[in-house]
Amino acid sequence: MLMEETPMTDDVRAENEQKWQKATNKVIADDLVKNIEKLLGGKSTYYVCSDLKTMHKKIVIEYDHEVKCNH
């Protein structure tokens, strides 16, 4: 005999699905940043930025640095 799903079970499943999706997206994004570094010969830096009201994260990828001397 099959038991019917309860709303609470559905909520837990939905929450777990969201957590799984967020973790998967993070892994994919990290891999993409690493690949951009390799393709451009650059370096990425991760920052956490905040002020009195907000906080956010930022990724900066630097590449093609040239040393220019004016001697």
C-alpha cells in the first residue's frame, strides 16, 4: 500500500532540491572561472563586499598585464 505524500514531505523535498541546485551551480561556476583563468592566462580573486546596508560577493579576473616603462 502506497502512502500519500504530505505537504510537509513535499516542502522538505523542495528545500533539498533547492540546496542541491545551489551547490551544483556553485561547482559549475567555480569550474567556469578556472577555465576562464586558463584561457586568458589570468588570475581570479574572490571578494566579499559590504557596507552598512548590504553585502555581496564579487569575482575579478585579471589578465593581459603589461609592464610599461617610460625610461
